[in-house]
Amino acid sequence: MIHELEDTPRRVVALATDYEDGTYLKPHAHRRSQFLYSMQGMMEVETSAGKWLVLPYRGVWIPAGEIHSVMMLNASTRSLYIDTTEEMIRGDICEVVTVSPLLHSLLLEAVKLPRLYDLSGREGALVTLLLHEVHLAKSLPFYTPLPSHLGLLSLCQAFIQNPTITSSPLEWAKKLNRSPRTFTRFFQTELGMTFSEWRQHVVLMSALIRLGKKEPITTIALTLGYESPSAFSVMFKKALGTSPSEFIK
């Protein structure tokens, strides 16, 4: 169905889809660039470069040809498939972005348009404004980089599945048969951040997913290796500027 939509002789094609919790879209690519918006629930988008967490009322930009998979966490989505052969609109890498109230409203209207919408008048103007808003959407730091080194990649992927703030770089260095100093340099070269920065980022992304599933804050804190809910809350507020309870609201 998507390939049929991509053949539509219009620059933008919009689609609304509701997914059951846990729906997994296997690695695939589109001929058009995609702007995927989460109206409800969350999404995890993964490419060979890393993973992106898409919270409700956020969107993710996926350039044309980028092989990606998506885990849907009770998500209701609105997608734009945009022909970017002449103009990219955004960059050539994936990124999570904010969705303004105006962009939200435009996305809701876009999925109501006929496939061969009128290029003049209201319909054409709506699509033009929609593209402007996608271009201007602010990027968000909900990206978890992954390394190219296979041994380190394996450790990173295992950690993402079961993150804990108590994980030690000494343990990782030993598993890769490297000295602590060599591992520190190696890790930062591969991922562009220190081990502690990456570890906390992964823990935070896991916390956001668990909060989205309405798990108790105490359970989340202890599962992620924090000694107390208060210690977890301090980290959370420092990173996002809001407490876990405020985030849930």
C-alpha cells in the first residue's frame, strides 16, 4: 500500500494509522522521505546509526532511502510521505522533532485530503504550509547512538534491553579485552560521548518508555539501578527540566 501511495503524483501524501501495542515494523525503506508523528503512544525507530525515541506529540524525520525499523508502543500515527528529490525540507539524517499546535492541526487536516488533492486553493496552500512547519520543527535530543564496532555494538544492544545506572565501564573494558584507559578513548571515538553520558542517556530513554506505560516511579527507579526514587527524580529533572510525576501529567 505504501508503494502505491508513493507513486501518487503529488509532493506530499498523508496517511493515518493506529497500531496495536508491540507492533514491530521490520527494517524497510521508502522512496520518499517520511515524517512520522505520534499522536498517541510512543515509537522506537532504529537504523544502523542508532535509536530514536518518539514520545506523544513528537515527530521523527526519516530521510528517503534510510533503512529503519519501528516498534509501536500503543501508537496512533499520522505520516507524511514527502518527495524530496528536488528539495530536502530537512537534513539527511533521522531526528526527533517537536510538533507545534499548528503542525498538529495541519497533520490532522492532511490525512483528510483526497490523494489527488487540488494543487491550487485551500488544499495546495495547506500542504505548502505543512512543509514549512515540518522544516521549522525544532530537533530534540532523543537519539541513542550505536557503534560500528561489532563487539561493542553487541554490548550496547544488550545494555539497551536491560539498562542499569550501576553498569561499570571496567566490566565493559574487561569483556572487550581492553585496558580501562583504552576503552574510555575507544568508546568516545565510537559513540561521540563518554560511557557515563551514554549510559545515563539510555537509562533516561528507558525511563521515559516505562513512564509512558504507567509503571510506578519507585519500580522504575529501582529497576534502573537507583538507590531511591528521589535519586532517580533528581537525574530525571536535571536532564529534562521536569520531575517524573510532572512528566506523566
